[in-house]
Amino acid sequence: MPGSYKVVICPYCGRVQLTQALKTFKCINCGKTRALSAGLRILKEFREFRQAHAFILEYKRLQGFS
Ligand SMILES: [Zn+2]
């Protein structure tokens, strides 16, 4: 799904975040990069930013993040 918003978990620091990257993900928290093809965990994909953002908020709430 090109151009979609992916909800991913940084493999280095565990931060849940959004990316539109097709090849390389860069963490907004720790700054490390990882190729999507290298086994980056994608929780879900959305077409709309709004939906993706809502998903992250809900996910964090369920995980006990503030
Ligand atoms: Zn990170």
C-alpha cells in the first residue's frame, strides 16, 4: 500500500510511531534507522493519518503509556 501510514514499533527503543517510509524507517525517538525489509514490525497500515493517529493513541493507552 504505497503512500499509506504505517504504525511501527522501533526495534531499538520500542517507541510506537507512524511512518510513511517505503524503504527505510527512521525513529523519531532514538534516531536510528532500519530497512523495512529487515524485519521491521508493522502493526497496522492506514490510508488516513487521522485513523493511524487514533490507532496509536489507543494502542498506547492499552499498553499503559501516557
Ligand atoms: Zn527508536
